[in-house]
Amino acid sequence: MTQLINWFSTTYPKYKKALLNCHHNFDEYETNPYHVEGDCWSHTMMVCKVVELKAYDKVVEVSALLHDLGKPQSRKINLNNKHVQFFGHEEKSALLARPLLEALIRKGEITKDESLEIEELILLHGTLYKMNHEEIIKKFRGRESFFKHLVELVECDGLGRFTDSYNFDKEELLNLFK
């Protein structure tokens, strides 16, 4: 994971800087209850650390590093509730990740098939919270390996933050296909 993060930081410093400067908080007085850790880079590093501690594979590692790449371009402030929101960041992140994934293919770090899976994982990393069990089974039946990676990414995304609202049952979801 360290080599991957170093590659990202040195090859794409503009993305790292954008994530560092993109805060989940409205201002220095109002914290985001879902991301007390502050900036998007800190969150990304926390997600990557969880991936590393759980020893998840390269597909989940790369997905974790790039999953919020689109947050700086998607950041909006809702003045009614003083919350920062990132609507559509998954789509933007997947789009921005594409050339980085192509670079990783050229380096021999991932395959084309892994690249396509990573892009889809990034695109879908916010969906499991919005789906009931029946919808999940319908959407992912026959794609259990992909679903396992998605659950692992979502788990790490949830654990890679300071919040009181984390409620995600990895085992319950994985048992849907047993």
C-alpha cells in the first residue's frame, strides 16, 4: 500500500493537493458529523490503512486510494443546514480514476480487467447504503467476487473516518449469497 500511495503522491501531486484542501467540514466551527477527521486526504489515508490492516487485495487497495478523487470537484455547501455535500462524487471519481488506472496497467501493477473492476467499485461505493437486500441480490447475483470487493471497500470507507454514525454489517451482506 505504501508504494501505491507514494506513486500517487509523486505522480499526481495535484490530486493529493486537491484532496488535502478539500474539507468535509463547513468551516472551522462546524464539523461534519460523518467526517470529523476533516480533509479528504486524511480520510483517504485512513481508508487505505484499514485496507492494509485487513490485508485486502490490490483491487481493493487501488479502489480505496482513488475512491474519493472526485470529491474536490463535487464539493457543495448546503447553506440551509451548513453541511458540506459531495453529490455525484462517485461518478466523478470513477471518471478521474480512469487515466490513473491506465497508468497502473502500463506499469504492470494491475490488469485491464482489474482496472474495469476498480472503476466500477469506485462508481458504486456509495450504493450499498441505499439498497435493500432484495435489490442487492438482484443486482449482484452471479457477481459474488465483485460484490465481495465492493463490501470490503465500503467497509474500509466506513471505518476510515471518525464518526458516531457508522452502521455496516459486512458479514450480513456477504451471507446474502450463501
